[in-house]
Amino acid sequence: MTFENAIHAFIRYLSAVKQYAEHTTKAYTNDLMQLHESVCAHTDQSMTISSITKEDLQFYLSGLIQHGMAKRTVARKLAAFRAFFKYCVQSGWIEQDPSVALAFPKLEKPLPVFLTEKEVFKAIETIKTDTRQGMRDRTILELFYGTGMRLSELIQLNLKDLNFHDGTVRVTGKGSKDRILPIGQYCIRTLRQYLAKRAEFNPESSEPALFLNHSGKRLSARSVQNIVKRWLAGVSEKVQLSPHVLRHTFATHLLDRGADLRAVKDLLGHESLSTTQVYTHLTVDRLRRIYKQAFPRAESRPAEQG
């Protein structure tokens, strides 16, 4: 099996079997084809996958770091290589995985960016709902903040995914796994108001998508990102004003109000509890600041005994 053919087979596997999102498979493709180009630069372009060594990978990744590539990006590429070579071993094309012995670069894990309750409420209430676009935009922000769903999950929503009787919405997360999320009364009311205006985008459209663009087609991820950034920029000076900020905000506010960490994990659709635990750092830091400001003996030190 040639290196290039193995890459193509792996990408088909991710798309057809694992059902990864299109942007994820594109990222894997780019990472692997860049590795292929580097390794094959001075060798036969039809080299087999079994000829790739640990040293080839080490040389390539070290070069990326030396040229200033962020360690986080290098770590992502190594994760892609590990998934690829694991697939090659399972397919019987190689006996040993050359990426197993490679260590991930040490990363400083940044804390998630989130907004205050005041900022979120102001952003939502700022949106005028006398137009179909305004009503749609407000509903999008309400859903992001009220459920913590991902951008990919929101743009896939169809009308049939709403259940007003139960007060829930069904989303399709990573790995095509469905989960049911509760939606509050404020969000239900906003959704009903939006649905009353939804047909105005295109009365002739039979599009099943919940959120539509001006042509009556499913709203794109880029459009949703721009909508969220536009409204959040009016209430916050933070740089990363994306739908993911509202997801972080949802989780942080739940934990601030005493929600169980495992319940938040299930709502977010995380596979591991360790992924959710990053939000506990935010809440503990905030509690520490409040404690220092409010408790008169917080900064006191015991007197030295002579």
C-alpha cells in the first residue's frame, strides 16, 4: 500500500464509517498530505506506508516547531498521525505504529473565555425582534446560551427536532450521537415567535432546517459565526466572540449556580469528565476572588511566634 493511497483510504474511513464532520476530515487530509509531501520530497512518490519511520515523523514535527509553529498545532498534527497509523495497523498494512513512541509537546491549557450573565442578557435583549432577521438572531443566541450546543449541532437542527410539549430539542453531536437537551421557557417563547416569522424568509421553501438565510436555505456555519460575533461585540471587548464562547458561558454559569459536574458533562455531550473539569477552574477562581474581597480575614496571616 502506497503512502498516498493509505491516506485516501483513511479519509474515506473517517467520512463513511466514523462519520466525522467535513471540516474535521479536511483537517486530517491537510495534515497527512503535508506529511506526505515532506517525507516524499527526496524519495520515490510511490513509497509504501511501511517505509515511514519514527525518525521521519520526529524530523518533520521538530522542523515545524523550529519554524515557529504553535505547539498546539503540532500536537493536533501528531494526534492525526496517530489515528492514521493506528488505522494502518488495523488494516494490516504495517506491523508497528511509528508514531506510538512520539511524545506530545507540553501545552499550557488556556481557560475557556466566557461572558457574565449581564453581558449575555444585554446581548440578547439588544436584538430588535420586529424583523425576521432580528427574531432569528435572537433565537440563535437564546439556543446557544440556553443549551450549550455546538455550532455544528445548531446548524444541523431541523424543525422536527423541536419538542415544545416536552420542552426539549434533539441535537446530533460528534460521532453522529444524538442527545436530548432541555430548553427553558424563555427560549421556548422566543422559538415560537421565530417560527411565526420563519416563513417570511421564503414562503415557497420546503427546507426542513430550523434556521434559514435570506434565500430560505439552511443557514451556514460562517453566517451563524458572524451573527454571534456581531451581537456579542456590542457587549464585550473580548477577542474570541464565537458561538463556543456561549457554550463556555452556559457551562460556567451552570456550575456557578451549583449544577452537578456530571450533569453538565452530559448536557455538553463530552465523552470524558476530564474535558468538563476545565470549567471548575473558572468557578474556583471566581469564588477565590469573591472570598478575598468579602471575607475580612482572607488576607490575614498568623502572627509569628517568638
